[in-house]
Amino acid sequence: MTDLAEIQREASGRGYRPMARLARALYEAGDTVRGVMRACYGVDFPEEFYVIAAALAVESAPHGTYMNQPWCLAVPLERGGPPSDPPRPETMEQRALVIDPRLVPLLYLRGSDTRYGGSLLCYRLDELDRGRSTIFGLRDIVFDDDAVAERHGDSLVGVLRDHCSQRVRQLQAQFDSPYNRGAGSIDETYVGDARAALERVEEAQRELASAALPNP
């Protein structure tokens, strides 16, 4: 039987399959989600990560293209555990690690019409180790082999709120424009979807604020 130390060695390159195998072994040994994340990455993840991971489980997470890691590793056994194979291609994740192995890719924001659109949002291990949830972005990683990680903000929910708020303002202005007619015009559905996306982020912020309150 393969022991845990060998599984950990196999996972040192942070490929999805060995990381998922490690996470499952830790769950089977009785570890918690937070303990598994700590063991897999060597750092503690911020509270916002667990709030969004819980929202992903019920399909109410903020909009974005979520990476396989770290989200799939935060699936406990009672919800099936980490899938053995990556649900999505690993291309962006692996490219990010080549650019900077300290990065922890989180999610990709499509489009280029907002400040953070077209960016792969990431934590960074050295920042997490200092207790910081700083977000770095790799813009146009899909097309740019020379992408450089740039600091985007202090937290994932903060960056997502900025992105969604800007998107709402842009679409509302476009909808209200007298030129919003004919080809390329938008209807209220676009604005409503953008507002719903913003509401998901704000719900995560409210949950984080509630969790931070001292117990009575």
C-alpha cells in the first residue's frame, strides 16, 4: 500500500491527479477541509476561499471560470471527495505555474471590457503564508506567453466586486443609451444577469462579515 509520504512526494509538482490523490488520502485519514488545504499547499487559505467553495457546491458562487485546483481539492468525502481526474483542462493552471510557481490559480474572468476582464486571478503562496489574501492577475494568459502576474487587490471577493460593479455600470449605460437599438443592442436581461452576478459577490461579502463578528 502506498504510504502518505510517497503520495506527498508525487504531489510536489502540483499536477491535478497527484494532488487529488493526496487530498483524498488526507480526507480518508480523517482530516478536515481546512487541514487538507493546509497539507496540500503548506499554507492556510483565507476564509473567503471556504465561503466561495461552499457556494460552488450549491451552484451559487460568483461568476467566473473556476480552475480545477484548489476548488476540487476542497470537496470533502461526504460530497464525493476530489474527482480523480480534472473536470476541466489544466492548460491555464499549468501555464500559470510555469510563469510563477508561487501562484495558486483560482478563476478566469472572461472579456476585456472591465479592469480585470481577461485575467486569471490567483493567490500567491508567499502572501498566503503571511496571512494575506492578495490577488494577482495574469492578463491574456490564453494568448500571451509572456504574461506577468500583476497585483489586482487585497482579496478575491474585493476584486470580483469591482469587476461585477463595473460590468453593471457599463451595461446599464449601454441599455439606457438612445443608440441602444438595432444590431448590437442589449435588453434588460443583460443588465439583470450582471446585477445577479454582483449580488452573488455581495452575498459572499455579507457572509464573511457575519463570520468575522464576535460570538455573543
